[in-house]
Amino acid sequence: MSGLDRFAERFSGPRRIRRGATLTLVFASVLVTGAATGSWSDAADDGRNEPPPSVRSDAFAPPEGHVGTADEAADAAAEAMADGKSGKEAAEEAVSRSGDRWGSVYSPGEFQEFEKALGGAYTGVGLWARRAADGHIEVSRVQEDGPAGRAGIREGDRLRTIDGKRVTGRPVTEVLALLRGEREGRRGAREGTPVVLGMERGTRAWRAKLHRARLSTDSVTVTEVSGGAVLIKVDAFTKGSGEAVRAAVREAPAGAGILLDLRGNSGGLVSEAVTATSALVDGGLIATYDVRGEQKALHAERGGDTDRPVVALVDGGTMSAAELLTGALQDRGRAVVVGSKTFGKGSVQMPSRLPDGSVAELTVGHYRTPSGRAVDGQGITPDLEAEDGAEKRAETVLTGLGPPS
């Protein structure tokens, strides 16, 4: 079963070329991109598991006026194909005509990349990045066996240029797009393609020519921090990540608090986010969402840990499924949220597959937190806002919450 089908609802009565259209609850603009794919590839602390390739700095709000539907996309695509255009050309025209800022078009190969990305595989150079307070782009993490790691790039190095383009001051989403080799109308570059990075470390400046590689990564890492608390870093909601979070909570020392780090998590599979949320609550509502006006809900499984103190760390790179989890924990009083305002990606896309395998996606609905807050275009505001030294602030807050009585 594909990554898309693992959490999808099928609709009957397809129209024209809308064969097998499915509602994909992958709240991350879909192809992912998101977390590691060239799309979930060179992401960052403010973007690792990067935002989908379609994400742009002007894409925070829903499209003005009319939001196209999957039916309308199919109609428009059918008309375009009748004029002799290819499946992908027809899909691109349909999405363009819809006016949907989150609309996306994928070739069959790109859609396969998406599914691979959900499994934790991606094409990139193996580095994560974040934007510092002064606007510089810093390397926040390096995958040891990746091209960047082998070239000697280290955490804390500054990234100045990508293929000659200055990145200082740019949104992290744009930096990630450059690392992936994205261009207008095209997804990330293929394995083996070169990319030249302009780097800086202290007073030293140099250029590193790397070749993108096919990499895999664990999206969940667990470490112990001061005071015996457990830090659970979730880079993306790929397959198995939800169960990994549940295992980390279950295996944490008795009385230890949980620091859940969702910074730079651009989302992924909603089913995995639901499982992760279930690790920290005992059943109940996680989110509601609408599809063509029909209201639906997501609920947690029973039996989660409700005693340990929890602090969630978020930032501007926290999006979609990660915002769903954050909103649920915040609304239900299960966690104190620390960091900076999240991205604001709370829309649901429906992919419509064309006869040649190309896929066109349009927004068909939006989700809300348990208290009814809209996320799309709004984001989630932390209980305690902190950018510099956010992790230390979070640890202090967690210590103040104390062990369960």
C-alpha cells in the first residue's frame, strides 16, 4: 500500500478523467517534499524535512476568491487534453486555472519520489539549515554519511551562496528549494547532480562542490538533556515515526519530562502525527477538518502517557501535520509550547490522477485544532515566545513543571 493510501479516503463517482481520486491527508502540500524528499531533503531546523517544493513565501494564505475543486481540475484537464496537450501539461493548466496557491502538479516519477520520501528516503546533500537572528543561514545539522558531511561541512558553519546565489536574508523555504535544485515548474534535481555551496566558518570562506545523493535518515532521534529529561526530535512524519515517538515516551526513565522538538518539521503522514499525539494523551479529539463542506474528525488512541510534563518546541519551519500535533497538545493543556510562531499550513489537498499517471492537486478543505482554531494562514502562537536560546528556555520551563505528583 502506498504512502498516500495508508491514510486516505476514496470517493465514489469519479468524473471524466478523475480516476481513483483520493483525499490524501498529508498536510504538507504533498509531494514532498517535506521532510526529506528532494522533497524531504536538505531541510532545516527551520526547514529540515523541508517544506514541499510548492511552498513559497507568499503561500501563507488560501488563494483569494474561489478555491478550485478536484472536479473542476478534472474538467479543466480534460479540456486541455482535448486540445492535444500531454497529461502533465493538462494538469499544469488545470492547477493554474484553479487559482490555488497550494496546487501542485507531479509527473509519475515525481509522485513516486513523494512516496519514497514518506519512507524516509530523499535526494540531497545531507544538511539541515536554520535562519539566524541576523538573517544569516546556518547549518544546524549534518548527516555524517552524506555529501556535506564527507566534504567537511559542520554544524554552525554559515551557508552564504548556493550555485552563486546569495542566501543571506532569504526565507529558509527558498534556501531549501535551491539545495534541492528546484526551478520554476520543476521539482528537485536528480541524484548525482552538482551543487556548489559558498561556506564560511569564522574568518575562513570556501566553496564546496557537492553531488546530490540518495540518502535515508531516521526522522526521530532521542537524547537525554539536563535534569534527566528526554528530548524527542521529530524531523518529519515519515512511516514509522509515530510509533518511534510512542516507544521513546514509553521507554523514558520514570518521572522524566518530555521535550518534543518539532522545529523544522514540515509535516508528512497525518496517520503518523496521530500516532505520535496518541503517545501523550488518553484518547480524545486531535483535530477536525472539512472536505467539500463535510466535517470530519481525527481522534487519538487510548492509553497514552498523561502524567509526564511535556514542552513542545516549534518555529517557523513547523508546519502541517506537525502543527496539527502542536495544536492538539496545546488546546488540551497537555503541553506548554515554546518557540516562535509556526508556518500556518493547514489545508487538505486532493490528488487527481490522469490517464498517463500525472497528478494534479487542489485544496479541498482545511483543518482546525480541538478548540476550533484555524491553522491555515494563521499558524500557532507559542505559549512562550523565544527564538534565540529557545531550547534552553524550553528546558527551564520543563524543569518548572516538575515531576508528576
